[in-house]
Amino acid sequence: MTQTVVYECPGGTPFSVEWPDVEMARYSWYWDQVKNPLPLTPLSQDFFNTKREGMARAARQTGRPADSERIFVNGYAFARPVEPSADEAERYSMIAERDAESRIDRLLELWETTY
């Protein structure tokens, strides 16, 4: 069930949001006005999501997730952080430690050959 909420911009302009899930309207969302100051086209939104999926996968594989949920409203990207569960946080901590140990002694080599 969708829910439409009309917010008011600082200048008084109405900004309507159609939430795909009623629960989503209860979260705190932020708009990164530095990285995403303008609305994105649908194709740009797809590219943005594809890029984010790859970055999130790499972050999880190295034990450094920064998971967030994103939505696009009227072309603007909004996000909210999603915290890992206690079990996930412990697992990611172990992965990050192993990852750091496998790279720390060869950072220069990795920088010159891989990164």
C-alpha cells in the first residue's frame, strides 16, 4: 500500500512523496546536497543503483559495510543508514581483520599492480 505525504520545502514549495511502503515514511531520510544536488533521470538512477550495488558488495567482502537504503523522489536521491545486526557486525569485524592482515604487508605492491 502506498502513502503520499506532502512536505514543505524551506521556501514554502510543496514537495510530495509517494512512499511505496507506509513504514518508509516513518524513517529519517537525508538528501546529500553535495553529491546529489540535482534530480536524476531514470537512466541515471539505474546507473546509480548499479554502482552502489557493486560498492556495497566490495565493502561487505572486505568487512567494511556502510549499508544504506536509497530511494528516489521526484528524481532526488534520499538515503538512510541501515545498521548491521550484532551477529553481522561481529562477522564483518572478523572479515575486516583478516582482510587487513592479508594486505598490510604488501600495500605498496597492491597499489602499484592492482589498485
